Amino acid sequence: MKVLKALFVRDAFIKIREPWSFLAAFVVFNVVVVAFWKHVQLTFVGSNPLEVCAELNVAFLVYMFLLCGLTILRSGSRKVFSIPAQFFPYVLTPIYAVILTWLRLPKALSFAIAFLHSILLSSEHDILVLSVRIAAYGALLTVVRHWI
């Protein structure tokens, strides 16, 4: 219930600093991959689906640990458990995609909405962590824009 409240209440979101948030971020990532599996298959044509899923999970974990490492270097170890919570709003990406489809807008915008939702909730002030997140989002858009 804490996670649902944290998706919409900024104060509850900032208070999440627990180790279980790493597992929750991993589950959120896999929910998004499963929701957009048809598009993921079209992006990686001719690949083994289990291999693609494993590669995507490894890439996500490396990205998350990179953000955690930057956070430890910049602001100490207390704040490191709040990094995985920044991925919680992405669980709403499939819902955003359905709403955008109803409005006859591209599904790729659902990632932009989830990214902005995440940025607004986390209120990240460290420019290095924010720039890494923006660069990763830009890299994601190079793949997602082909889904339009």
C-alpha cells in the first residue's frame, strides 16, 4: 500500500528508503517489458526471447546501480535506497499507453509521461544523477520512437 500511495503523494515517495525498493524496481521494469513485449520482439527480431529479456534486465540493473553509485559518491549512503523508488511511476506506463491510444496519440509518449511523473515525484537536485537519467531516457527514446 505504501507504493501505491507513493505514486501520487510526493511526501510518501520521498520517505521510501528501504532495501525492498530494489526488488520493486526490478518488478516494475519487468511489468513494462511484458506490457510492451510485442514491440520489444519487433525491435530485437530473430533473437531468443529469454536471452533478450535477460539482457534487458542486466542493462536495467547496471543502470540502476550506476545511479546508486553516483548517489553514494555525491550525497552519501543514506539516500541510495531512494534511487529504485524513482522507477515506481513506470508501472503506470501501460495505462498511459492505453489512454494515449484512445486519444489517438503515439504510445511512445507514455514513456515521456512516466519519466516526467518520476522526475516530479523524486525532485532530484543532483545535476549529475539527473543528467544520467536524461541521457538514459534519450537513449530509450531512440528505440521507442520506432514503435510509433
